[in-house]
Amino acid sequence: IVPALEYLRKQGLTRLYLVGSDYVFPRTANKIIQAYAKANGMRVVGEDYAPLGSTEFSTLVNKVEGAGADAVFNTLNGDSNVAFFKEYKSAGLTAKSLPVLSVSIAEEEVKSIGTQYLEGQLTAWNYYQTTPGAANEKFRAAYQAAYGADKPTSDPMEAAYNAVYLWKAMAEKAGSFDVAAVKAASDGITLEAPEGTITVDGATQHVHKTARIGKVGANGLIDEVWNSGGPIKPDPYLKGYPWAAGLS
């Protein structure tokens, strides 16, 4: 979320409309966005939530259209994204006129929603099927050989794959399957993953990862348009950001 906001700010997209499903993740994400925006010269011009699974977005899209936003930050999940983006296009809104940055839409979702509704829109992840490198070429080829050339890889899929190999390395380092021993051995475990080099931080049990902003292409794949230049140190409670002080 934070790298996504930094990307939007650097593009001059400083007036945000927040759209999310009504449960803990979007509510928490938007608390972070509100705090970041206040401290970094951005403005939240609207914030709306839809019930999980909601498929009625005409009123919400009308509100987005009239709010004077530069961009929409989308934390909708599931089938709601299908209905939202169809209504968005029906209202005449496009990636050029009012871009949407999503944090829950990967290659599989692009396929199910429809590329015609998402072309040009933005996403924030750590991995895309198009991420360059030999490790990803091998990963993608093996996956598609097993499941079909039309089956895309995605960030959640790659993260699950990584987790197995990170655990393997920890267990081998610990010489044990004991949970406490594996946890104690986790610090510094590194994997040359499809997304690039990732490293476990033992103190937080989180992973150093490179942030990537992507744009949906006409072919249904997502192409990287920006990255953080290297892995970001984990900071799950945002202790390194003064603007996040007081968030709970």
C-alpha cells in the first residue's frame, strides 16, 4: 500500500477516492492511506464500502465520477470487482481519465473480470507473470507445462510456492521439524524466487520483498511500470514511518 501511494504521488495523482469491501482489510488499508495522505500532501476526496459480494455499483461509481478525484484506490474483493469495473466502463470512466489502482487483482482476476474492463488499470504486487529473470522463466514454464499454456501465474500463487521452499530451508538449517526450532532458524534465510531475491527477517517473521506497480495490458497480462529498486525491509507495524504514529 505504501509503495503504491508513493507511486501515485510521484505521478501527480494526489486526490484519491477509496473504494473497498466492508471488512477488516479494506478498513485497515484505508486508515493507512488516510494517515499517509495527510502527511504527504494528498487528499482523500471520498471513501465508500460495499458489502462483501455486492454487485450493485451504479450509485458508488456516480459518486466517484463527481468527486474530482485523480485516482481510485481499490480494495474491493471477489465478484464485486467484476461488477465495479463493468459499471466503471459503462459510466465512461477509463484508465486514462481516472485510473484505478488495485491491490487484489492479479492475472487470474484479470482473466475472470475481462481484459476489456481492466486494460490500462494499475495494480500493486511483488510479482507478475512477466517479471524478468531466469528463475521466473523456469517457474512459469513448469507451471504452464503442468496446467496449460493459457493458465497465468500470479503473485499469490508465487508467494505460496515461495513459502514451501523458505520453510524447507529453515527446517534444514534447524535440523528439525519442531516449530520453535524452525522459527529460530528463520532469520536470514534467502531464496532466489521467481520474483527475485527474498530474505526472511527473523525478528518479524516477514520477508524482504521488492514492490512492483503494474499495468494491465491488452493481452491480459500485467507489465511492470515501476519497482522499488530492491527488496524493502519488513515493517509490519509501520514503526519506521512517523506519519503512522498513533495508528492502531
